[in-house]
Amino acid sequence: MSRPEEGGVALDDALARFRDMMASDGYTLSWSVTGEDRVVVRIEAGEDACADCLVPLPVMEQIMSNALEPTPYTLDHIVLPAK
């Protein structure tokens, strides 16, 4: 999904551990780049998703923002599954 730029960490590498962690709880985490350096993160619930395992949006925003720090990208927003 992304490439390292100017010695930075690739977007895929920065978010891979969270993608794997979310998958273990039944969620799919995907992302896309908008504009030059902004990332939209999408979280979708699978049939067996653990509803109690998903943290509140402000916490998820902080987690994703921290994960993006070693990359040239910043978080634009997160799309969470409807409740």
C-alpha cells in the first residue's frame, strides 16, 4: 500500500502490527492515502468481531497517530464500524 520515503518507514510496515492485532479480534484494518501525506484508516467488523475489543475513537486516533510517527504520513481520520 505504500513505500518508504526519504528514509522513513513504509506505511504498510507502520500499520501491519495493528492490522494483525485487529484481525485476531475479528476486524479488518485498511488504509488509503489522501492528498500528499494524509492517511484514512478504516476498521470493518467481521461476523465474529469482538465488540468489546474495539477501543473508543479518541484512543484509536492516538494509537494510529503514534504508529504513523516514523512515516512521512499523518492521520486524516478513522472510519469505525457502525454500532
